[in-house]
Amino acid sequence: MTTVESARNSRRRFLKISVSSALGSVALAACSTLGLPKISKAQAAYEDRSTRREHCAGCIHFVAPHGCTVVAGDISPRGVCRYFSAKA
């Protein structure tokens, strides 16, 4: 594979991932605003304490002081789940 082909494949892969992520975020936002049922903490792989830099308090789905538009139950502002999406 030449350098040009490699660069072309990298750009293509980046665009596919970017579009997929954007569509996933839009779908989640639509679900949460349409009043669809929330998912369980287990399904969301929710953790009460994050070891990463992301935290629920910095997520677009977090509803202060202990809520979430996607995950059911009490949510810690210091927690995190697989549906984390950073606030703009």
C-alpha cells in the first residue's frame, strides 16, 4: 500500500467513525427527549466513580443534582457510563 492509499484509507476511516458517532449521539438525544423508557445502569455499564476524565456532571444527558435522561435511577455527578457525551 502506498502512502497516498494509506492516507486515503485513514481519512475514509476517520469520516466513517465521525459520522457514526454523530448519528449515535443524535439518536440518543432523540430517544431521551421523546420520553422513551430509560435503560438500566447495568445496560449502560454505569459506574458510580469514574477513573477517567469524563464524569456525568460534564455530560449532556446529566440532570442535576442526581438524574439522567438516558439511564434510570440516582446518578452520581462523578459517575460515568457508555453513553457519555461531553457538553459543548
